[in-house]
Amino acid sequence: MVLSASYRRLEHRMSSRLLIGPAVAHLSLIRQLRARANAGRAGRRLATVTSESAGLAAWLYMDLDDRANARRHYRLAVKEAQATRHPLLVAYMQASFGQFAVTSGDPTQGLRLVAGARQSLPRSAPLIAHVWLDAIEAVALAHYKDQRSLAVLDSAERRLSKTHNDEPVWPWLFRFDLPKLAGYRATTEAKLGRWGAAEASLRLAATAQRSAKQRAINDIEHARMLAARRQIERACELAVSAFDTGITYGSERVVRAVADFRSSLGHVGNAVADLDSRLHSVYQDDV
């Protein structure tokens, strides 16, 4: 468990390409120990470690834009969580799988996975769990221009106001505050075409503590909003910065998001020259 936690901390500062090998090797070791364990307490503890290690591997594969391996490891994470008989871990892994589905462009399956996560939550579940599920659901609904997504976010904000900075309850090891929720709100509002509201939410989201890769993803969202308002040069500057972060941290997810943003612009002249040059480098140089 210490190794898994260490890998999670390193993921914020290192390339996923460097971490995926050791993380998968660690998972392989845990799975072998798990296969030899009995079905009692020791087996459930190893199932817990297997689930968390598989969830980490899935996250790293997602960052490497290897969606097939990410799905496979999320399925393993959910299966092993179920073997632990710990409802919070089951909900956490299934919601993580749902968030992966939403961000991968499959919001329908994301909604189904989030609904399953809600059903597995016990009445004693921390409010932070409900807030996070609300946030994922809102983004998924916004894919379909469903205005209910805003009501879901309002509900999440009301729940959040009742947490009073409570300590996170495992496996929810992260704090969920207003700036973090604002990131989900910005994405939701952008998908609904509420550009002014989305930019205001992004300004609040920018005050949250985030890794460089998380900032890059938010910068791409911001670039999309600026482009929608015909501020192409500023949008491309943000996209270039996000691309450089993606290359530095070996995040294919970030590089892919920048490429998708560029393709959404069409032919817009010299404003995209620097961005096009950056994107072309991945086809030329060993970056």
C-alpha cells in the first residue's frame, strides 16, 4: 500500500511513461499474492491493495491515451473492490471508471457507471462522495446539452457547504472544495455554450491546488472558451503552453486534447502557426 501511495504522489511530478512499468509490475506481484491468499481477512486486504493498484494503473494508461488498457484495469479495480466488501471502495472505483468513460467521449456509459456507484453507497457515506458523483454526472449530462446538469451542480454545491472542511474519508483521499467543483462547473457550462459563466468558473478553479497536468487540461478548456469567442491568438497561446506541459510530463492525454482543440479551429491563418509547429514536432522529433 505504501508503494501504491508513493506512485500516486510521483504521478503529479513525473511522466506516466516512466511510472507505468513499475506500477504494472507492482500490480502483478500483488495479484500473485492475492491468488495464493485465502478468502478471509488477509484475502480481503490484498483485494483492497489490488483494487487500488489497478486503479492507479488505469489512471496512468488513461494519461498515456491507452484507453483499452485503461478500461481493462478499471474493470479489475471494480471487481477487486467488490471482493473487499467495502462499499466506499466499490463506489470510488466505479465512479472513477465512470469519469474515465465521460472524459473518453462515452457519457452514456459514464452515467450508468455513476448511477451504479450511487446505489452502492451506504447511508453513512461522506458527503464528499455525493459531491464528486454529482460533478461527474453534471459533465456527462452537459454532453447532451441537458440543462439539468446545472441543477445537479447546484445540488453538489449545497452538499459541499455542509461538509465544513471535513477530513477526507478513505478511499476519498482528496479534498473537494469550491475551486475544485468550479472546474467541473466550467466544463459543464462550456458544453452548454455559457461562455461567460464558464470563464468565471475557470477563474475560481485556477485557485485550486493542481498538478501541472491538471492545469494543462484546464488550460485547454479555457482555450476552447476563448476560441468560441473568437479570441484565437490567446486561445492558441494557452494551447501551446498546455502542449509543452504534456510533452514535459509525457502525457499523451494532454497532447491529444491539444490536437483535438486544434482540429476544432479549422483554417484560421497565422494565429495557429506556433501551435501547428508544436503539434508537428511529435511527428518528427523524438520528444
